[in-house]
Amino acid sequence: MPSHQAQRALASVRAVVFDTDGVLLDSAHLHEAAWKAAFDPLLEGRGDLPDEARRPFSEEDYRRCVDGKSRLDGAAAFLSSRGVALPQGSPDDPPGEDSVRAVAARKDGLFSERLRTGSVEVWPGTLWLLRVLEGAGVPCAAVSASRHARELLGRAGLMGLLRTLVDGQEAARLGLAGKPSPDLFLEAASRLGTPPGGTAVVEDALAGVEAGRRGGFAQVIGVDRTQDPANAADLRAYGADLVVNDLSELLDPAQRAAWEAAQQQDAARRKTARDEEAREGDT
């Protein structure tokens, strides 16, 4: 059950800034898979490294090294963690393994391929919360280190619920530092017209939670979809005021009851549709 702290977390804020991947959209797994496909062949080919350093890229590596960061910062952080020394390279490096930029470019290409062949869903509790906040007149923004965020949010139908987006393309244009710097969140709050002290940040990445804390935001809410106590503890250690498993926990009791009823109705509709398909298949 949601805690009273969670249900009251947004009661006193004037605006909310959401991270995109893993908070608004169920897309973090696509990023993780693309990073793994970019890093694992490189590690396998590095016979100069000890066996431990050549182990495959893992979910923990994603969480610790790249989640929430720009491609370049994420690639550099992970390679450094494994003792792989590569030159920075230049912005026009093609995808490959000869530089940090080349590895980052490889990841971007792999992620783009996955976008073409896969779908990205909106977390149901997140969509409900966005609608509640819109109805209450609380402006919302999204931030992302990814240059694909606008496309993803547009495909998911969420741009109409957001006042502004500060993504990887905007960060590059404005010269904003990536997380754990608070630049992305501060820019979003500025566009919403609210100071950090009147704004909440909602994040699932350790680097993003740290950025929210560094920026002096009123509430830094960590999101742990894994429901792993260790992950929740890490989010708190990096600066989260509270940690929730789903954003529906931030709804007040009446809103939460309405959301649960809607979820039950949706589940019943899906079951009815499946039953009808099964009957048609039997005829």
C-alpha cells in the first residue's frame, strides 16, 4: 500500500519534472539491451584485460554506470570501470570500438534499430498521475539525456501532457552538463516558471536522483520498478526523499481508488477480448 508520505509528496509543490526512460516510459530495457550489444563484443575482444574485467555488461553495470547519463558520459564511465582506455575520439567517428565516441555511436545505432522493431509503453500509473496533475493545474516537464526522447514521448502520446521537454538535443544546443549535474532539471524548472524549491523531481536513475538533490529541489522522488530493497536503498543514499515502485503511489487515496478501479475495468475488458478470440478460434 502507498505510504502517507508518498500520497502527500506532491501536495506542496508547484510543478513536477519527470525523467523519461523508466519513469514516464517503459523504455529503459531498450537502452540497456543496446548498451549490452555495444559493450559485450568489445570486452570479448580485449585479451589484455583480466577475466573479471571482461565479464558481460550487466543490469548492475547499467544502473551504476550509464543509466540517466548522456551516451558519451555513460560509455566513458563504463569503459573506465572495466579498465578500458580509449581515446575520446571526434564527433564524426563512425560506430565501432576505436574511441569512446565510436562506442557511443554504436550504441545509438543499436538503440535506433530496436525502436524500429519494438514498441515503447507508458507506465499506466504514470499516465494517470500526469492527467491528475494536469487537471489540478500543476505544470509538468520531462527531461532526458537521450536525443530520442521527443520521438518516444510523441509516439506514446504524452507530449500534450507536458509543458516542455529538455532532452539530449536541447542539452547539446544549450551546453548543459549531463547528470549528475542538475542542469537539465534546472532548465526544465526555469521553463515552467518555478524555482527548484517549489518543484519536485521524479527519477529512477542514481545519477538523476543525485542531480535532483544537487539542484535543491523541494522533493526528489526515486522510482524503483524492480522492488529490490537494495536498489531502493541506493536511491535514498544518492538523495531521494522517498522511493516508490510506481507513480500511482503518489495519488491521494481517492485518486488511487479511481485508478485501481480503472485498472480492474481495463483488465476485465482485456479478458473479455481474449475469451472472445478463443471462442472464435474454436469455431
